[in-house]
Amino acid sequence: MAGQETGERIGALLDELAQQAGPEARDTADELVRCLMEFYGEGLARTVRLLRSAPDRADPLAVLTADELVSDLLILHDLHPEDTATRVGRALDKVRPYLGSHAGDVEVAGLDLEAADGPTLRLKLRGSCDGCPSSTQTVRWTIEEAVARIAPEVEHIEVEGMAEESPQPALLQILPHRPDDAAGEAAPPAEPGDPARWYTLGAHALPAGDRATGVTEVAGRTLLLVRLPGQLYAYRDRCPVCAASLAPAALDGESLRCAGCAAEFDVHRAGRGEQGHLEPVPLLEEDGSVRVALPGELLGAGP
């Protein structure tokens, strides 16, 4: 069907909808059509820009699939050169550095694209992530975000090895606390249904160089960023022992020492310490972009 015929058909269908369901339904349908036009229009514009600026002898498909929006359009129309399993593998490769900070790993236990409830991915946690209560929510958020960006057709992710909530404070809590929290007072654990809101950090917020620290504010919450060789880590800016800010903390190798109480925490091992544990925040670093996740519903953050 030619473009003009398609446009005329859409107009006729919108008129028919208005007659059957009323003007409010027509307005909603008009907005839907505008959104779709903008979505596809931006996709076409990016395609043209990418191909025009591509280096000589570059693979056109590789150039196009490197762009997230264009890649999503190719997936939507079953035109992406990589199948779902391959893209899921690439997504998991991106989160392995984060899982490594918990001495863990993840593997695919199954991928059912024909599941009754929609394409379902089953994963198995390995290492210290297996059965670790601290991994339950932050690991899930990180995995879900990585998979959603590269294999958006996957609708459900089931993770084996996720521990049940422990009556003890969870190691990887990233829920908000008031500034007057008492030392050692734990936040309520994140619920499985709590949504994660991902935020992109600007270059100015990142520590300069290796073995450096810095603090930044995200959605009204202060985070501590620690850069070790080859990996960036994010934690809530609060010592679990004395409740002081960790901004002036000293970094000695992979050990962070609180300036207030001298408690030490292993940055590389998810902030473990003899007297308490730091609260890690899910972080994904790829293609020069750094994003962190916070439970948006609890923070009251907008989309």
C-alpha cells in the first residue's frame, strides 16, 4: 500500500472511531498516531544521519544496530541481524562487571520466546550471588535494565538463586533514608514490585582518574562514587556504623575508611566491612555513559 493510500486509510479509520466511540476516543487515537509518527520519523532521521556519517567500508547493519532507537525498530519488525539469545548474551556481558563486585556471575538457564505470558528469560546466579539476600533487588534491577535496552522483546525475567528476605538488614539496600537516621538503623527492604528509576550521570559527577572518590546528588539523594582501575562503583553516601558522610573517607587500595569512625569497607566486594556494610547502588557503565538506579516510586521521582 502506497504512502498516500495508507494516510487516507488511517484518516478514514480515525473518522470511523470518532463516530463509534465519540470525540474523546478520536483525540486519544490522534495522539497515538502522532506519537507513532514521531517515533518512526526520528528512527528514519537517525538512519539517514548514521549512514551518511558512517566510515568507508563500515557494515551498514552494524552502524544502525549500534543506535538504540534504530535497533529497537529493527527488532520490532524482525529485521535485527542478531537473534534474541545473542542479544541477551551481550546484555549479560554488560552486567558481569557489576556482579563481579559481589563475587558472582549469571548464566542463562532458559529462553522461551513462545511462553504464554510473553517471551521469558530464565537466569541462574552463580558465586556469592547464589542465595545471597543482599543480591535480591539490586541485581534484578541491573539485569532487567541491561536486557531491556538490548533485547526489549523479553517481557519477563525469572532469576534462580534469588534469596528470600532475611530478618537481618539486607546488604544491598538502596532505599532512601532521612538525614537524621541513627547509626546502624536499617532502611525497610525494597519490595520485588518496586520500580527502579535509572538516571544518567554527567561527566562532571564522576571521579577524576583511578582510585578516586566523589559525591553527587541524584533525585535528591547523595551518592558516593568510587573509581578503581577498570570499574566504577556507586554507594549511598552514609557510613553504616556512624551515619557520617563518606565524602571525606580515605581510599587505600580497595579499602574505604570512614573519616568519622575509621570503619573500613571493601569497595570491590560490595562494600563489605567487619562492623557493617555500605549500601551499593546498581550502576551500568557503557559507551561512555554512566547510569545508576534508584527506587523511583519510593523517591517520589518523576519518569
